[in-house]
Amino acid sequence: MPNLLKTARTGKPASAVAVLFKILAPALLTACLWSKIWLGAAGASVLGLGALVFLVFVPKFFERPFSRLEWARSVGFGEKIWLNRIFVPVPQNLSFRLTTLYLVFWAGVLVALWGAFATLPLLSATGLAVAYSAQFTCFGKLIHLYKVMRDRYPLYRFWAAAPVNDNNARAANRRVPTRQSA
């Protein structure tokens, strides 16, 4: 079998911070396009490029897990499972729903960006509303997919496991013989 998606099988799931940046991305990019009213086309282009760099590279600096963002970690796990569906089949009904939700999300983002480019506030607001509705519904389906598939493939079972060093606990329980002088 050809190895088409090498990172899909072996790569790590998205971090919780990366999921949070996915929430931020549509509004930030739409706002950058709207800024052409005040900054001009060149200023908006530079701001948009800076926003893209920010959205792509900043999450790579926050790889450590955040305990308060369990839902975001589960979304990252579910997304990785869905991307890995070529190698490990997922339930067909969930795959169809996720595909549809991603298409609706991207349609909403494109409408919002088009509205920002054409300076039509109603179009931008409607596009963002559709995009965010689809995105949050998709997040719920990705969490459900992770819960369903967690025990069906050995790799998925250990994504949420955190390495723990038990040497300190052993050292505290071990008694070191001391030399007593007589």
C-alpha cells in the first residue's frame, strides 16, 4: 500500500492552542480585509500576511498540553482520526457529516472574505455566522468521533496519555541505610 499521507499515520494531533487559533482565523482574516478602508490595499495586504504568519507559526510554540482545554485536545484528536480515515476507516455517517460541515465552513469563510473584500457588512456577518455555526458543530462531531474511535486503533488509545516520571515517588518511598557511629 502506498504511503500517501505519511504524517496522517505517524504525526501528532493538533494541540489545543492550534484548535483555538482555528476559531480565531476566520474573524481575524475578515478583519484584515476590512482594514483596507483605513489602511488602504497595501496596508491591508501586509496586515493579512502578518495575520497568516501569526496563525500558522504561533501555535507551534505552544505544544505543551493545557489541562483546562480538554475539549480542544479532543477536537485535535478527532481531526487527526478523521484525516487518517484512509488508513483506519471511520463510521461512514460521521465521515459524511464531517465532510459536509467542513464544506459549509469553508463556504461561510469564503462568503465572509468576499463580503470584506467588497465592503458589504451584511455579507461578511452572514458568512461568519455560517462559518462559526458549522465550525462549532464540527467540533462537537470531532469530539464524538474521537470518543467512538479511541479504542479501535492502538495509536489512538495513547494520544491522551501523558508521560509520568515515577522516579521521585520511588525515591521518597525508598529508605537509604544510614551509617550510625557507635
